[in-house]
Amino acid sequence: MNNTWKKSQIFIQLISLSIFFIAFNCSGHKKILSSFNKYAHELEGNYIKDKSLSIFTTNLYQINDNWILEGETTNLVLHSNLIRFTDSLLTKEGYTNNFILLPDSSLGDSSFAIVNVSVTPLREKPQHSSQMVDQAIMGNTVKLLRYNDGWYLAQTHYDYVGWISKTGLHICDSITKSNWENQINYTTKNLQGSIFSLPYETSQPIADMVLNNVFVGKMENKNWVSLLLPDGRSGFAKKNKMGLIDKTNKKSIKPDSILYQAYKMMGIPYLWGGNSTKGNDCSGFTQIIFKANGLQLPRDARQQALEGIKITPNEDWSNILEGDLLFFGREDRVTHVGISLGKKEFIHQGGKVEINSLDERSADFSPKRLESFLFIKRILVVSS
């Protein structure tokens, strides 16, 4: 009986020790995850100011006794800091590092692409049914970050990030990208058009065009321009639909030229994530118009609101000029943007491209826009 009692005491002690070690390990596990998550959150706050322009995902977890760090980022400093912190956090335990700095090294030299169709969507996820977040247009270059089953995670020349189907891209290396950017000299100046296989309009079209598409081209004759497409195809476009690209980095733009392009887009329908003359959202509309005049705006209304000089309207709004940007939203959250036509009139994408007014006496008065009006920014350096 005495032996039985001793055995039971030993058994109880072993159970107690097991419980202690399990509790200790759980406590240590929670402490590690808490420290890691806190630091990752701090890094995100310091380095990822806008999630539409940068990527950062991370996860630290344990399988059996093995720690694994996963995730990806486009930010080099964040990548280095997180790995350095994880090294110190798991000095004794060790871990498997699967935290990737984008672009993914598996892309090799093929880490760039030129858009090869008039318009291609950027989507939230790598599938056609996913929400469109932006569009990229023909001749523009993108940086490739990662490949997944026929889709590339890509970053536009204005830093917007989304998934693009490979069917809309001509994949290339950095040298080919630079050569293309240096050689492009023609842009589409009409809202839409066609590229033909031969220099007459009854020939077979090989591609369509939208405003701001860019190409390498030369004059074929007095009526036609010969165009080279990013993938090496060639065709012809009517001279009156094309314009030479001004590469002088002009710093002043006449407001008349902004309004001329804006009026041409009257009636074009709203499209969430749209950034072309086939359909656009409010900030896509303003970006298209300014791009057609040689000025690249950021993509979203909240990003555009950070540009330019803030203008406070005087009593009769006579100091508000054509081409100024009007911003709307709730308190400090910008959700909408339009282009001033002077004083309280503006043109914007509001279901379709249309004209509205903040003047209660105007036939175009919009109570909704007056209620949500926030402020005005002057983007243009007005030329005489």
C-alpha cells in the first residue's frame, strides 16, 4: 500500500510538472506573438502610409516546435527591420524565414511590363471576378512584383498596386522598359480610336485606343501615323487622332486646355476603379484630364487632395479659377473630387461626367455636393 501511495504521488508530481511546462510554454508563446505583433503594427504605421501604394502582410506562427515567419512587403527598410527584430526575438528558438521582399526574386530579369491593350484592369485579387481598383493603359509601364497563375501583382508608374492578367501585358526587362520610355513619342488625343493594319480605314483593325495611350511612331504620310505597339506589332492611326508627346516637363498649363478635355468627356459613365475614357470614377476622371495635359496626378481623391496649394474662397468665389480642384467628403475624409469651371461651378464624375454648382441660384445646383464640400486646391501654375 505504501508503494502504491508513492507511485500515486510521483504520478501527481509528473502531471503537475507537465501542466507547469505547458503553461510556461503557452505563456512564452503568447509573449513572443504579442511582442511581434506590436512591433509589426509599429512598422506598418511608420512605413506604410497608404495601403493602395505599398504592400505589407506578415504572420508569425508555430507548427509543433518550429516558428515560421511569412509575408511580403515592397518596403526595403521595413523588411530589414522586421527580420532583424525577429532574429533577436527568436534567438534561442530559431525560425524559418519566408518573409519576402518584393519584387519576388523568382521573376528574375523579367520584372517589368508594358501594357499591351488599350485598357487593362488592376484587380484586388488575381481573378477576373475580383473588384477592379484601377486601370492601366496602353504604352504605360508597370513594375511586376509577384506571379500567380496567369496574374501579376503589379505597381503602376504612379505607385498604385493591383493584380493584372498577363494577357494585357508585354513582359520585359529593365533595359527594354527604359528603351520604350525613351522612345515613345506619340499619344492618343481623341477619347477613343482604332489602329489599322494598313493606312486606310477599311483595313483590318488590330487594336483600339483611348485617350493618353502612348506609342513609338513616325509620320507615314500627311494623313496617317505609323505606330509600333509594345509587343512589336505595328499599325496605322489617323494623324488627326494622334499628338506628339511634349517631353519638356512643362510646369505651366493653361486652364482652357484642362476644360477643353473635361468638356469632351461629358456623359461618359461612372465605373468604380475606372481610369480611362471607357469609364471612370471621380479621381480617375481628374487624373485623365490632367495627364492629357502633361501633368501626372496621384490616383485617389484623398491622394490628390495632398497636392497643390489650398485656396480659401472669398465671399463671391471670384478667386476660384478654372482648373482648381474641389474636394468633398466628411470632415477630414476626402471621398470625391471635381474640376472647377470658375467660381462655384464644377465638372466631375457623378454617375456620369456632368456639371454641377454650389450656387443655390444655379440650375445645376447640387445640395448633396454643397453639404459635403471640404476645400479647394490649386494644382496649376497658371500661364498667361
